[in-house]
Amino acid sequence: MKKLITILILPIISFLSINCDHLLVSTHYVTIYNDDFDKYITCVYVRDYYNYGGRWSKNQLRDYLYPGESESVLLNEGRYDFKIIMEDDYYSYTIYEEDVAVYSNITLYISYYKMTDAQKSKVIITPKNK
């Protein structure tokens, strides 16, 4: 019996030592904070940065984020792209935060009115139909 236990322990130890990195994945919170004064965030999508052109996640928000509100998303360590949809009464604003390093808990402050003109030129603005 002792020989059988010894024989089984060796493969188990080698399996654990080889796959240990996959078992100890660090996760961190990315907090999305609506720092705008009159727009609300309706959707936040995430994708792996190295999967450029790949599929976006499902919407990560449980509800809209009004000015001053925030919500956190738990992600594995890595680099990510974020697609954030903000709205007001007349327009929808698609904002991209690209190559965001997530190696600790971070906060993304999202505000259209605080953007520079160069940053605003990258935002996709879509009129709402009324």
C-alpha cells in the first residue's frame, strides 16, 4: 500500500508544480467612475488588449451610472480595451480606453466634457432619434 501511495504522489506533485501558475491568477478591480456632470454611462464592454478586433464582452454594468456613481469590474491581471457608452438626451457617445494595464486595483474616470479636443476627436457621437 505504501508503494502505491508513493507512486501516486509523484505524478500529483509534478502536475501541481507544472500547472501552479494557472491556479494562482491574480484578479483586480477596475472601477468605472462617471466623472461627467450631465451624461450617464449605459454600457461598459471589455476585451483582451491583444485580441484587437476580437469580440467585446457582454455589458459589465448592472444599471446605468449617473454622474458621481461608479461600479467595479473584477478582471484577471493583464491589459484590456474598454468601450464605454455615455448618453445624454440627444446623443450617444462611444468612448474607447485602450491598452489599460490591470496589475492592481484602478479607477477609470470617464468624462466627455473633461476631454481634450484631441481626445474628443476619437469619440463616436451618434444622434438619438426622437
